[in-house]
Amino acid sequence: MEHPSVHFHDVAPPPRRAAKRSPGGAVRRERRRAAAPKAAIEVGFSYLAAAADYLAIVLAAAASHILFGLATFGYFPRAESVVAVGFVLGALVVALNAQRGEYEIRLYAEMEGHVGRCLSVWNIAFFGVLALGFATKTTEIFSRGATAILYVAGFLALAGMRAILVRLVGTAKTKGWLPPRRLVLVGLESQLTSFVERYNLDQAGMEVVSAAVIRDGEGTVRDDLALAAATVRVLRPDDVFIAIPWSRARLIETCVDAFLRTPAEIHLGPEDILDRFAEAEIAKLGPIASLNITRRPLTTVQLVEKRLFDLAVATLALIALAPLFAVVALLIKLDSPGPIFFSQRRYGFNQEPFRIHKFRTMTTMEDNAALKSATRNDPRVTPIGAVLRRYSIDELPQLINVISGDMSLVGPRPHALAHDQLYERRIAQYARRHNVKPGITGWAQVRGFRGEIASDDKMRRRVEHDLYYIDNWSFWLDLKILTLTLFSRKAHADAY
């Protein structure tokens, strides 16, 4: 069969006259010519990326010190001591990144993930050097203001340099300056066809240089694999993908054995289920090797960081908003009979129920299976309640839920128990929303997915955004969501 970009061929023994010819001489010469510049580009880029990180940090150290001096004293200060600290910080960052394999060109295909990794390594390096300064009593020559500016400037310089390098790699791929990663596909014909149709290999910087069909059940598997392995030795691809269903364990093992002695990375072709889990990876738990398809949304360190941030912001917000709370409470009491606060059961982290607190905005206090969501021009909403809902002021008492630990500032919005139980049966992966604490605001809300749930499709879109937040959490994403909640019109467009 033919595919637009790949020719699949049965790897049957070649004709006798072909066996007398010099085996792949022209191919080997072409391969050698291509391999040298590719290796040079990969090695050269690694050194370029390391040098760029080092230079960015040194320049950030000097610039931060000079800017602080100009702002504080009105003249250019001597920057030798701070530049020396920049040398140490730069060397430590480069060493940490090199140890983590951060300078491989394949990691610069997109910007996603770089900011978080930059923050992680910068924190380790910065606070490590700071601790060293305290231990050696050399920090007294630096002011606290200059140190704070250096922390911010160094991180911004590091992240900015990553963005430049990602853009450089993207431009190089578009212009055809980077040689593609060369693949050989081996497997059952149906699996090979599915593999090529599923992925846009050209856009990903990959090229299939050969594809071999294993004729399963015809008694030719070992002969097919022997010729395919010989092809791999001649072509020397970067990767060999074995496209065989994972349920065929014996056949996969035979294929792996055939390519173990070839100089290429061997991959098991992806199963359909892996397309649902972007972070699937091989994990080692003691002696156990497993395919880890999901991870904890937040590590222990991230949980502590997020909790401390929630406590600090929620406490300050409650103190600052105390006068507003008093005014709102008075208006609610004057507007209609009933309590000031509305309390309702919701599911939180790990699907554990808790009571959410809001300012009362309706004449009813429903909390049962017949609960009806608020709609536009809902007659149950009080006049003051309409104003509170329009500007999301009714949500502010949830700061108490944040302090008590039931909620976070940012996370998937919790729904009433009756709605949770309904949509868990109708929306795929809906229950995964409970893998993190619910939030006062969330990614779905600032993207405009709030208000009345008129259809399953609207709920599905909302859940997709919640799952994106869970799978891509970072401190900076939380800050972005909080900022959009305060200043974006979209975040309040359907509040009623």
C-alpha cells in the first residue's frame, strides 16, 4: 500500500542479484554526510544554551545592582562584587541544568514547561548562594533591596533567554536549517498506517526514512525482522518505533531483541489510551517498573507553597475587605428577610463534602436533589443579590473556606452535590476535578465558562478547562488567573 509520505513495504528477502551489490554504499555515504552536521548542531546548541543562561544571569546581576544604585543614590555604583555573585549564580544554574539534561535541543520545541523549570533551578541556585553568603558572613555588602531586585531580574532574564532560544529553534525548523529526527517504523501494517495518520511528523521535526511491515502469522517474522534490523544498521536512524499492540507481548519482545544491537533508540509505538494522558512516562518505584499515565496534580512542595500563598492572601483580603463585608451584610438584611450568609454542601478535594459560604443573593436556600441553577433574570434573585452576583461580591465569604482549608483561591469551581452527581455520570473525567481543592475562581471562569449550564456541551467545555488547569498547574498560572479575575471582563461576562 502507499501513504502520501511513507512507503510501507514487506521486508521479504531481496532478489539474488541485489545481494551481490555493495550493501547500501551510497546510503552509508549520505548518512555520514548528514550525521556530522546534525551532531555538530546538537552539541553546538547545548553549549549555546548553557552560555546564554550564564550570560543572562551575569548581566541581570550587574543591571539589577546598577539600577538599584541609580534609584537609591543617583549615581552608577561599582558592580564588581555583584557581578562576581552573578558568576557564581550562573555557574550553579548551568551545572544544575546540565545535570538535568536541560540543554538538549529537543526540549526547545515549545515554551511550555520552561518557565516552571527555570523558576525551580533559579530558586535552588539563588537561595543556595544566599545561604552560602550568610554562612560566610559576606551578605552584609549587599542591601536587601538589591538582593530582591536581583532575584526578580535573574529569573526574568533566565525565562526570557529560554523564550528567545525556543523562538530561535522554531525559526530554524521552519527555515529547514535543522535536520529532522530520522525514524524507522516497524510493525503490523494497520498499526503503521494508524501511526502515520495520527501524528503530523513533519511539523514535529521528524522524518520516516523507512517503514517495514511484519507479516504476522505467515512464519516470516524472524526473516522480516532480520532484514529490518539490517536496514536500521545501514540507515542509522535516531529512533525505531515498534508499532504493535501492547497485548502482543511475545511479538513485541521478539522485535525488541532484533533491534537491541542496532545504534538507535527503541520505542514502543503509543497505544490510543496514551493520547489522553500527555504526561505518561515510565516510572520506577523500588524494583517495580510501570507506565505512569497520571501524576499527583501537585507535589508536596507545591502543595505547601500553594497553601501558604492561600493563607497569606486570604487573611490579608479578609482584613482589607472587613468594611465591605459589614456594608454588604447590612444591605442584605435591609433588602429581604433571611440570613446574611448562604451555606450549601459541595464536594471538595478527594470528593469530600464541605459547606461553602456565600452572601445570600436569593429568597430561597435550596440544598437538595431538586436544586435548580440560577438563570438569567431568575425571579429568586433579590435586588441586592443581583448586584452582588454581577460583580461576584457574593463569592467573597469563600475566603473563610480558603483559610479553613476546604478551598483554594484558584481551582475548579465547586458545584452543588446534586449537579456533581448528575454530571459525573454524563461527562467523561468529570470526577478528576476533585483531584485538587476547589477554588473561588478558576481557569474555566476567566475564560468565560461560568453562569447557567444550559447543555452538556457547555459543561464539557468547562470541565476541559478545569482538567487543563489540573494538568498544567504552576504558581504563575494561579497568579495569571487571579489577575484575570480582577481585571478581565470575560471573567464576569455571564455572572447573574
